[in-house]
Amino acid sequence: MTKPTAKATPLVDDEKVRATRFDFEPGAETGWHRHEYDYVVTTLTPCTMRLEEPGGGERTVTFGAGEAYHRPEGVEHNVINAGDAPMAFVEVEMKTGA
């Protein structure tokens, strides 16, 4: 069965940064993708994310609303809302050096 796709809403996309809001219904996913830039995620709601990783790896991470984390360029994964409520976060990709 195919999972629903998270809704991606572009907020900013210029020469320095790309900011996107992601909204997930329970069970929704981003689909497999590879990050071409370093990025920061700030959660807007509590988030329970199941991360599918290359090679069949999988892990679940949980964040409260308003938390933030950074990941480097090259991360490859599929993000799935593993919770029972909608979740949302804003991802900011840094197109220029930090």
C-alpha cells in the first residue's frame, strides 16, 4: 500500500537559502531524497519521525514542538510520520558556506 505524501510548501528560495514547510498526516512520507546542502529543521509540532536509511536501516526519533537540529549535506533518507497526529516542521537548507 502506498503511503500518502507529505505536503511541501516553499517559503523562501533564493541564492543563499531554501526554506520549506513540511506537513504530514499520520503515516505520510517525504519519499526517498538526498540533501544537496547542509540543513536545519525546526519542528512546529511534536514530531515522531521514522527515518528509513540506505541499506535497509531504520530508526525512530522524537522531537517536541520548537526544537531544532542540523544535518550535513549528503544525508539520504525517507521521513515518515510515525505518530498518530499530524506533524509539521520547517527545513532550511543553506546553499552557501556556513
